[in-house]
Amino acid sequence: MEIDQVRRKFAGMYGPGEARAFIGPARINLIGEHTDHQGGYVFPCAIGLRSLCMVRPRTDGKIRLAATDLPGIVEADISDLSCYGRIPWGSYQLGVMHVMQKRGYTLSGMDLLYDETVPYGSGLSSSAAIEVATAFAVAALHNDRTGTPIDPVELALIAQTAENDYVGMNCGIMDQFASAMGKKDHAILLRCHDLKYEYVPVRLKENGYTLLICNTKKPRSLITSAYNQRRSECEEAFSCVKKAAGIRFLAEMTPDQFEEYKRLIIDPTARRRARHVIYENARTIEACEKLRRSDVQGFGELVTASHVSLRDLFEVTGPELDAMFEASIRQDGVIGTRMTGAGFGGCSIAIVKDANVPAFIENVGKEYSQKTGLHPGFYVAEIEDGAREIK
């Protein structure tokens, strides 16, 4: 929905009166996948797809949540927000509020209405978009009462804590950080160990390329258990090499160090997971250097190598993402393509010469559908600013 439509729906649901609108963008990760939970570098950007949170304070301590595409209203009370982690919808929002309340933010009652343009289960981090939009809305109301400045990095960390501890998804910081801290036409080179970051211009348009999002339309399934398992395997690898290599986190190890100490990782699965993390971290650093030099061809080659590693070493792609990859890489004008996000379905990205975009969409859509029986979606990825209030 357009924002004015959401405002009208809010008034129809909760009654007349001024409401404020906050956006939490979705994100794509250009390269650096499954390195964030091991302290490594990632390279995400915020995009135009978003979660919109319309909010108005109440005076009775009641929280009411609704969505434009779902029936009913979820109700909670600010006196106890600890028990909503397993509800069908609303746990992400209430989890953020619970963490903020524990960290000293003053909560009033509030009416909230959410509108999403992020395809559900697409791997573009609709959960982080919802969490960050909620955090900015609550922080703004808190700011009205206290004058406390809004700290986007703090809100990203709060959103991650809510997803880890309240919802039970043991994610890294990348998704929430990208949603909170995005910058138009830039990606963020973020070192997840200490949140050191810098903005790197993404000049694909200037060089005649379009960044496409390719939605497999395969919702991610069993992602929580599989994701947590991959993290556990990485931790096992780290425990085997940390003392000998003198490292504080797995992604601190260089490829040369890995080759020297890999024999200490006895379990072959854990060794493969570590190989991906360490070499992907090095690829991410190199990829940013390619972009700084406007070497988009070299950048694209590293993007493609990332998918191969995620497929063969980290094993998080699956038949649909691999079918999309194989169809995409064969097209004229494609210089790089890979899955983006946690995997097991969702989306990939492709860097395509402008003139070849229509043929790419037609050819890949046809080939992918013939192979999987699913009908994909394609979107031009516009790199946008991070979370913000819409006046």
C-alpha cells in the first residue's frame, strides 16, 4: 500500500487522530554470507522494499498490533511483555519492545499498523525490517518524552537481541544493521566482530549494469534449525583452531592460516564450514576493493564464487536457488550472481548488463519454471537509505 492508504486504514481501524510513520528497509547482501555470526565482514545494503510501521501512543498501557494484510488485532500490555515469543504474528515487534523496556526505554501504550512490501520468506530479511521499524517508532515516542537522541546502531543491536533471545533465531547483526544504517547508492562494509564499518559506493548503474533480485518463490523452510546447526559447526571448528592460530573469532583466520591449521579440525563437515567462512571473508574484502576501483567485472566474478562456496561448502542453497543460479549464469550480459540471505530458498541477486535485462527475465523465468514448477519474481534493486520517519 501507499503510505496515504495505510494512514486511512489506520484511522479506520483505530479512530481519527495523528499517527507517525516509520520505515524499516529490507536488505540484500552483495557478498559476505554466513560470515556475520563468525565475526567476519559482510557487505549489505538497504533496498526499497520495506516494512512500514504506523504508530500512535495510548494512555492505558495497552499495545495493539495489526497488519494491512492480516485479519484481527493482537493485544498486549506493557506491564508484562515477556510471554509473546511464540504467537503466530507479532512476536518480533513485542520482542523489540520487551528488550527496549528492559534497557530503560519508557513504553506507553500504543496502536500500531504494519504494511509490508517485502515478499514473505524471500530471504530479504522482512523480520529485521519489522524489528527496526518498530525500534525506531518506540525510540521516537521515548524521545518525545525524554529528549534522548535516537542511536541507530543501538537500535540495530536491540533488534538482533530480540530475534536471538525472544524469538529464538540465533542470527548475526548484519540484517538489522543494514536496515538501520543503510545509505542510498552505497553498501556497508561491516566487520561484525566490533561493528567497524564504512560506506562503499556501488556504481553499477554508472557502468551500465542493473542489480536484479530474483525471487525463487520457494519460502525458506526449517531455516531456524538449519541456521543454528551451521553456527554450531562453525563454533566446533573455531574451538579446534583458536589456540593454535591465536584468533578471537573464526573469521579472523586468514586463508593461509586455515591451510596451515585445518588438520586440527577433525570433523570434515566442520572443516568445510570453516573453509567457507574464512575464504568468503577474504572474498568480501577483495570485492570491496574491486568496487572502489570500478572493476565491476572482477566484483561480479567474486559474487559468483560466493554462491559456489555456499553451495558446495556451507550447503545452504538447495535445488531452487541452484536452479536460479544455473539459469542466471548462462545468460548474456550477466557478470555475477549468487544467493543472498541465509539460504534454503528465498532470493538470489544478479548483476546484468542493462540492455540484457528484459531477455534475462524472460529466459531465466522460463528455464527456472520448467525445472522447478515455480514461477519466480524479478525486481530491480534500488539501494536506499536506512530506517527513518516519513513525515
